[in-house]
Amino acid sequence: MSGIRKLYRTILLGILLVIGIILTLIFLRNGSHPSDFASKIVSKWLGLVARTLGVRIKAYGNILPEKTLFVANHISWLDILILGNLVPVHFLSKHEVKSMPLIGWLATRAGTLYIKRGCNVSATDASSEITDALNQQHNTIVFAEGKTTNGNVRKFHSRMMQSAIDAHAMVQPVAIYYPLTNPETKEIEINPAALFFGGITTGRSFDMITRAPKIDVEVHFLKPIESSGKKRDEIAQHAYEEVVAAIELIKTKKN
């Protein structure tokens, strides 16, 4: 059954990818304002891709409409589909994505910003680009851990928080989690099908996701942080604590 499910979803994804290429050629010119028609199309398309993969999204909290630096934890490549569906944003991604066949082209046309890991110059350039985007009333999402995890939130890096300070923008922490109830213990754990870290390859991750019956995800948009008058380390720590607390609440929910 899981093999048939994977085949069915793969075919649908192929169709959606062709549609995405056509829409990109027609509407996208390296990013758009959150209120633009093109931005809404991107959000709808990402949502369709997520639903095709069996993802069921539950969003909580009030989403700031514009000029916001969203700071989220990072578990899976699904995070991009989910968050992009919920709010029109520029993503900050590792530079390797830009050179990926087709995916890199799509990401760049959608206004993705890039950073080379371990490169101070690249980080500074990315921070400046985020500041520029915020000054134009756009939104940006930063996965502040710097890489995907197993669901246990790592320390948030503070460098990109400077962008919000420089642009006098709001910062909104975002907690994302893929809950699954353990049938034996009845405890809520991370859904292993969503994981994309360590030695899990892109192919293996795609296989697990497309074979899974469904993948539930909770996205909590938390209380915004005013960047004015704050230091970037202070903002990063505050956002980290808010996200950790939100995920702990998710895991202690009663079914």
C-alpha cells in the first residue's frame, strides 16, 4: 500500500512541478511584495505540494502581516512548504540550494536569499539583503538553528537578528513540530517520517514522507518581539525560549 501511495504522490508532484515552472515564468521576478498576486500564488502552490505529500497543517496564533523577521526552529525540508503556505516570505537558505538543478532556479525566482556556511562575508551580505527586504515591507524567515534537527531545539544564532534591529522591524518566533502519538506510551513524539537530519539523505527523506499515510504538523506563531532598543543576542535568546516552551506544550497535550 505504501508503494502505491508513493507512486501516486510522485506523479501528482511531477504535475505540480510543471505547473510551478509555468507559474514561475509568468509571475515571478526574484521576489514579490507580500500583498502581490504572485506571492499569493506561490503560497497556494506550496500548500498544494504539502497536501499532496499528506501534510495536514494546523496553525495557531496571529501572523504579523509585513516587515517581520520570522525566527523558526528547523526540522524538515517540509518546513519551507508549510511556512511558505502560511505567510508570504523570503527564505534564507544555504548557498548550495542555489546551484541545485531546477530547485535552485525556482528558489531564486521566488526571492530566496542565500548564505554560505562558515563564511563571515556571506553572512554579512545575507544580513544586509534581509535588512533591505524588511525595509521594503517584505517578510523574511530565518531558521535560526542553522540546520535541521531531530526536534530538540538547538541554540538560535543571533547574527541575522541584527537585520530586524537595523530595519526597525518586528521579530516573531515560530515553533514548528510534527507530533505523533506513540501507540504504546501514549506520549507525543516527533514523527520520524518528517525528520531530515544527520545521515538522512534527500532520497531517503522523500521516500519516508511519500510512504507515510499522513503527517500532522503544528505551527505556532508566537508573541512578537520588538527589536528596537534590544541587542541581537537578547532577541535570539528570547525567541529560542519562546519556541522551546511552545514545543514542550505541544508534547504535553492530552489527546
